[in-house]
Amino acid sequence: MNGTPISSPSALQDIFTKQVGRCQYDVQSYDVHVTNKDYRIGRPEGLSEKGGGEGRRLSLLVTVSGVAKFGTEESGLGEARAFSDVVFLVPNWSSFGGKGGNIKARKWVIQNQTFRVVV
């Protein structure tokens, strides 16, 4: 948060449950772009070149912007503040099946996320 790297999903969850009491988001725009149609970074050695089928090896850049209100149960929601969120999604190699794979796993995972609230 605020430029500090978050090392794990549980650490991020702790921040949201302990620092943000109540929030409301109004998404005003979103956009998705393919950044690489054949993403291979971190691909397990045993996975074939064409593993996963068409479109499964994409990396995606997702941008979301809108207005957010933050507050606590006691004070209610504060004034609206603009926000932007940029998420970089990459293939979840464990969802491709094969050795050690889990076909029911999420198809993409977040490699990087930048959430900003405009003051």
C-alpha cells in the first residue's frame, strides 16, 4: 500500500480488513489489452508449446477507473475520490493440467497490480 510492496495475498487481505472499514466503488470505465499472445515466462518444462489451447497463453493488461468512498461503520462513507486500478494477468500454468496441474484452477493469476486513489 502506498508504494510498499505486498509480499503475499494474506498480507494484502490483512490490510483491507484492518485499514479499510467500509467502502463503495462506482466503476466508470474498464479496458483490457492483450500484451502477449504467447506468454511463456514460468511455463513448466513438460508443458507443450501449444498446451492449453488457443487464447490460454495470453497475458492481459486490465485497467479500471471510477469513484470510491471509504469510511468506517461509525462515521459512514466519506466523500467520493477517484481511483484507478491496473492489473497485469498471466496464465496460471497449474490450470493447464498435466503433471501436477489442476484443471479446475483459475486460468489467470495476478502478476502485478497497482491501485491508486487520487487525493
